Amino acid sequence: MGAMTVFSYRLFVVSGLLAAPLLSDELKLINHQPTTAMESIANQKKSLKAILEEKKNERRVLLLYGRDDSQHFLIDQQEALHPLDVADQLAKRDMDVIVLVASLLQEPDRWFLMHDEDFKLVLAEDFQGWLIGKDGGVKHTFKKPVSPEELFKLVDSMPMRQQEMKKQD
């Protein structure tokens, strides 16, 4: 089974169907229909680094890491992003959400997160999150869940997002 689940606002799954259980014993995927569609790219076996590179210049990413799939901060963060109005706001900001579970990370992805100067993953941490801009750079690091309002405030303060908002007016 794979290591990553992407909750994309073009929703899709990377490396299998694993997601944190949402207050039940079942593993569930957050599905924000009708504003999203699900596309599985599990069989492509792309590395996290390759996936992030593909998103560069096109999408922003909220990358979430949990030591295990029942880690409460990981569950809380996913639930905060679940409501349809939040999903619509993520889509408006061209954002994807990628969820990583430590026990299922492939070694190249673990190495990338631990040794890349932007991520500096500490395996002992229960939860970490990174907001990645369209330029591919890490804009903010989280040690606990972030509210959708705080997340959108951070994104909307980014220069590229401000340019997008001006074009939309």
C-alpha cells in the first residue's frame, strides 16, 4: 500500500487509498463533490519530489505529515478542510492537500523530507505541515493544525496570489 494521499481540490490519490480514519474505524477519503473529481495516480509510483515538481508554477500545496494515520492533529487538519465551503476556497486558490503517513512513506520520500533544506522533517514529530507556494518554495511550516481562515490569510498574503486576485477583479 502507498505512502501518500492527496486531497486535491482537483481531488486525487497518490500511491493508494490510505487516508486517516475520520472518527471511525474505516479508512475514508475526504470527497468534496460536486466541486471536485477523483483521479487515482497510484500506479504511476511517482516520488513526492516528482509530484511537487509537477505542481510547481500551477498549484499550491498543503503538505501534511502524521506519524500514524490515527494521529489526532492529522485527523483534525483533514476535518477542518472537509466542509464544501472550505473545499471551494481551496479550489479558488489552486490548492492541493497531500497527506503523508510515516509508516507508509517510501524511503526516497522519507529521505527527501528529512534532507531537503525546506522541509527538515523530524521523524519523532507527531504532526508537521508545510504550505508550499506555486514557485515550489515552502512559505510556512506548521506544528499543529491550521484553521482554514488562517491558511487562506497566509495564501492571500503571497505576492503571486495577490496578482491573481487583481486579475480576477
